[in-house]
Amino acid sequence: MYRHMTVITDPSYDWISDIYDTADFYFGALEVTLSEVVLKVASPNSFFADITRRFPSMSIFIWCNRQNDVMEVVVRNPEEYPLVMQEIRAYPSMGVIDEISDDRRLYLSIRECHCMKGDTIVRHIGELDILNIFPNMLENGWAYHRLIVFRHKDLEELLRRFDNWDNWGWVYKILRKVPFDGFIASSLTLTADALFSGLTERQIDAVLTAYRHGYYNLPRDADVQTIAAKKKVPRTTFQEHLKKAENKLVAALVPHMKLFNHASPERRRSLRVK
């Protein structure tokens, strides 16, 4: 049996900053200056930006691994929800391979990544030495991007492309530009590998299936017995996979939660896009 022990060191000691201070020392000779930039961009040819402009109660969050997209659509006005869902499902190039929805939230797994198609913002970011930190968020016609910039000249090139109105028609505004400090760096260590590599396929399927059936809603839309019956598997089997997955996920999240919990409110706010 494995047991986990979490040790909290002196909160005043920022070990991640020490690492990046050392990195800055070596990168200095290569003219590398790490910085975090948050900007918002309006594109005249984006379906998703346009729909958030027309439905102001909605927000879209997009994750991408350069092969597939995962999109979360949140609609706070219940009267707008069916109209938004109708437009999104009718969009011709969505290529949805999986869908989870309730009365105000929709998750879509897209068959093919849209980020690198055409003259998208993410494609231009990817052509430069700039790291786009997902998720990207869209609200009120604006796409919000959090970037890690390694060289200032790459940021200048990106903004030059935005300024080239005749070709792209983009409007942008820089919301924040700060040095890439240790606390920001710590937020990037929460990787998919760290969270999910210990889960089996059946455990992952159990969590996604439970979520799809509203098991995690308050109040719950379905219990373990109901979900297992729909999947035509024994209740004890499904519950075992679900509980093992939940235990592994919580164990993987706790160290990151402890780091976040020991940060000041100002530093926590620095992780927000807007």
C-alpha cells in the first residue's frame, strides 16, 4: 500500500522563483526575457467571437492539444441557452465527437483542431517563440489569451501582425505584461500527465460517464445505480472504477491546492485572465 505525505515548507521561500532566477541567468546570454502577457483580441471573422457578442451571457473556454479541441460553453441566461445550442450544433465545421450538456453548460470534443486553421490568432502565436496557455476564453466578442513570451521581439512581431489591419482586421488590447515569476510558473506544473497518467481507461470513462449523467450536479441528476444500469454493468464494478479515479484525482490535486492556498490574494489574482 502506498501512502502520500505532503510537506509544506516555509511559505516565504519561493523555490520555483529560485529556479527561474537561475534560468534567467543562463538565458541572459541568449537574450531571452521571460514575461507573461495577457491580451484580448477581437477578430471580425470568428464564429465563436461573433456568437459571444450576440449572446452576452455566454462564455466559451477552449483547450487544444493541436489535434483536438475541447470546448466548454457556459450560458448564464437560461432564455439564451437553447438559441446558443442550436447555433453551435448547426455550425458546419464543428465535427463533434463527444458532447456533454446540462441546462446551462455544454462540453464539446471537436474531431479536428480549429486553432491552426486559416489566419487564427493561435496559429500566429504558434509561429513565434510564444507559449499560449490554455484555456483561451471568449466573452462579449473578445478572445482572451494568456501568453508566456521568451523574447520581446517575438511579442513585437505578434503585435505588428495585429496592427496590420488591411490583412487581418484584428483589434487588440494588452491587459497585463509582467515578468514571468515563480508563482505563475507553479501554475504550469499542473499537467495532464500529472493528473491523469495514473488512471486506467475504465476509471477515466467512469468519471466522464458520471459527469455526463449529472452525477456531480447539485442536486444529483443520477446516482451510481442508475448510471450503472444505463451502462449495463454491475453497480459495484462501476462504483469501484469511479471511486478509484476520484481518489487518484484528489491525491494529484492536493499538492497544487496547498501551494495555491498558501499564496497571497494578490498572487492568486495574477493567475486570472480577466
